[in-house]
Amino acid sequence: MPRSRPAQLRAGDSGRRTPQPTPVIDGLSSRALSEISGLERTRNYLHPGDVSNAVRLWQEYVHRPQRELWRDHEGGNTHWDCCGSPLEARTLLDTVMRALSPRSARELRRIIGRFDAVRNRSSPPYDAGGG
């Protein structure tokens, strides 16, 4: 019977690595996705999948009818407690774009800019500063 490797005995694992979920954001290069995945692993304010969820939330929000956007802007939306706030998601995306390399940030900014353009045509301006 072959000898077990010491690292396997200490870790109690089979020696196989479990794959980490990779972010899926249409339009980003594999380099940018890899960088985002690295940020999600190393930053204490991010978890795996947070950036792709934020992009999805923002995309869904800007494609809602204008009257719903205005109502959400004025009074808030009680459903955001369970599903996440798209306005907080947009703020998170700003933070992530500042943490990325210039090349990857440019790619993500191009995608988010398209969503922002849709929103700017149909609702009051977005205030990233929160006030």
C-alpha cells in the first residue's frame, strides 16, 4: 500500500482542490474576470459572486419601467431587503472599478456605462455619493 502524503493527512482532504465559482459577466475578458475573482477572494467586503450579482441587480433595475424607477428613487423599495438594493450594488461596482487594474476597470466601466445610459434616459440622475 502506498504511503499517504503528510499534507493530505494533516488537511484530511483527498488532495483535490474544489473549484472556486468564477464570475460570469457578459462582455468581460477572461483577464478581467480573473482579476474580479481575485478581488472577491482577497477583499473583506466581497464574497465570491458579489460583483456579478451587483451587475445583474443594476442591469435588472435600469430596465424597469420609468414610473417604477421614480417610485423607488423617492420612497425606496421594501423588496430590496431580501433581494439586494440595486443602488447599493451600483456603489459596490464603483468601489470594484477603483480596485481593478486600469484595463479591467475600463472593460467593466464600459458595460456599466451602457446600463447607466439606459437609466439616465428614463429616470432621475443616480447619486453615487448617497446624498
